[in-house]
Amino acid sequence: MTVVLDLTADPIDLTRALVDIPSPSRHEEQIAGIVHAALVATAAGFTGPARGNVEITRDGNRVMARTTRGLPTRVVLAGHLDTVPVADNVPGHVTGEGADMVLHGCGTVDMKSGDAVFLHLFATLADSPDLAHDLSLVLYDCEEIEATANGLGFLERTHPDWLTGNVAILGEPTGGLIEAGCQGTLRIRVHTRGVRAHSARSWLGDNAVHRLAPILAALAAYEPRSVYIDGCVYREGLQAVRMSAGVAGNTVPDEAWIDVNFRSAPDRDTDAALAHALDALGLTGVTRVPDGQQPPNEPGLSWELTDLSPGALPGLSAPAAADLVTAAGGRVRAKYGWTDVSRFAALGIPAVNLGPGDPGLAHKRDEHCPAVQITEVADTLRGYLTAAH
């Protein structure tokens, strides 16, 4: 059955419709097609200032729409169409009613409720005489998987003009507050080599796991830094997240590795973040394994960089961002974790996260979002987008 979306409907109903379209990463073709068709149909009905002043484009599973009304500023509304794999939670369902209504299902939090708000606002404001900013709506694929597949990164390379604006708003779940900026993230894999031996004759071997002891001690002793930027506090963290060693219960391991994740405050660029992590782990001067190569075979330590993404400063002092904070009643906190606001920050565009849903419920089997938060975020952004600044 063909799904037809009414973008002018209540964003709560629109959220329910989007949730019922499965779209795990790499499988966004259906939802992208439905959203694109809905935007085209909506724009065809414009008779006011947006008539002839709207562009709609689909590139693969990325859908973009923007007004070109010549308004003094431009706001980018960006959100991803994909979800994590469905876990028996599509189609969604509703519990409660009225102010107690809760939407359940994959994507209700991350982030089809945010997409619904953005689609509804574009459909109802693009042609309105009350609109104070030109709008760019950017909906993209593959955010939930490896960074190299990210649809927004693809658009940076192919359609950079679609990402320009005075401020960008990511519809990531924030519980209806503004979460400013984001942490940087990197992962280091520390390798150790030893000599294999029977554990009954352990003196004939060199235990690779034991060579990790200085790394574990450094992690246990690490004291994270807290940084205040634009009224937001960012707390750093250096944590072991994965490790592997050993081939049998009676064998001294000759090989071991541990993955360490550093979440850095956005005042550190990627070079500074990497230098700090290496220093904290005692790896400064230790052999780095080149990309795509194997660690050295001789006993000792080496390391490789397996992931690196910059953070994003809050940018709340920029006029457009400051106006958004005012519209949100001054409810602002730091973003813990990495989001695509980093991509906008790298382009020199202030960006914030603002969307319905508790981020702690993202990706969970029982993912759910209070309907009232969807309404509140839509009302906040409608006030911001129609207010002359």
C-alpha cells in the first residue's frame, strides 16, 4: 500500500506515520521517496510568497527542500531519516491520551519526531507571510552507522550550498532543550606483543596482557577535565571500551589489544585531542601503526587511530543562535556525545541540537516519546521562525 503523508497534519500524527515506515540504515529508499513526494505535493499547493520560490531535490536517499524568498537570514533544519535496526517495535503504538499520550516505536526518539516537526514547519511556514527566515530542510541517510557512509557528509561534498545558513538546527533528541555543540571523539587501539608459552611454563613466555598494565593504570588514574563554554559545561572522559587477548585457558597470550575512547571538550581540535590522549596513556613516542598495516611482531606496544571526529563549539554568541536560545526560554545545556552539529561547525555555521524525546531512550527496544514534547518543540521553533530579529 502506498503511503501518502500529510505534512500539514499535527506533527504527532506525522511522527506516527514516519515511525510506521521502517528505515534502518542503508534501507531508507522507501521513506526518502515518500517524504520527497509529500514535499513536492505540498509545494505544488503554495499560492503565496513561496510560489515559484521553493526548490526540492532528491539525491539518492537524501531529500532537500529550501525557500528562496530573499529573507535576510537562513535557518537550516537537518535530520536523519534512518534508525537503528528495528527490534519488534515497528509499527509503533500509542498509550495514554491527551497530555499523557506517549508514542512508542523505533525512531520515536531518534529521530522521526524531530523530522516530523521539521517537515510540518516547512510545509506550514514556507508559504506564510509570517516567515522571518528562509528555510533549508535537509533530510539524509546513514547517520547511525560508520561516518564514511553519513549522508550529510555526502552532501558536504556534492551539494555544499544546501548546508549554508546563519544557524543550523539538528533534530536530535534533547528532551525539548537546546543541547549546544558536541564533544569530539576518537578511538585508539593499543596493541601489545609478547611470546606464547604453556601457562605451566610461563617463564618461557612473555604475557601480552600484562604489558597492558600501564595503560589500565593510566585509565584508572585519569581525572577528566570539565570545561565551561558559552555557559555550558563539557565533561571529558577517557575510557577503555573493548579488549581482546588469549587463545586458550592454559596458554600465555602472545597478543592483546585494548580500545580506548576519548570524548573531548570542543575547545580541543583533533590534533590537541589526540596529543592529550596519547600523553595520558603514556603512548607519546610509542610506535604508531600506519593505516591498513599490521602491528609490529616484536614484543612491545604500538597503537593505531581507528576513529577521529572533531567536536563543535556551542556558538551561542552568534546572533541567530542567541535568538534561538531566547525562543527556547534560555533552556540550554551541553551536548554529551557526537552529532552532526560538528559538520556544520566545521563549515563555520553555528549549530545546535533541539528535538523531542529523551536521548537516554534512543536505540532502545522500548523507545518512546511523550507527545507533548513534540508539540512543545514545534511551538518553540514556530515562534523562532516567525519572529523578526
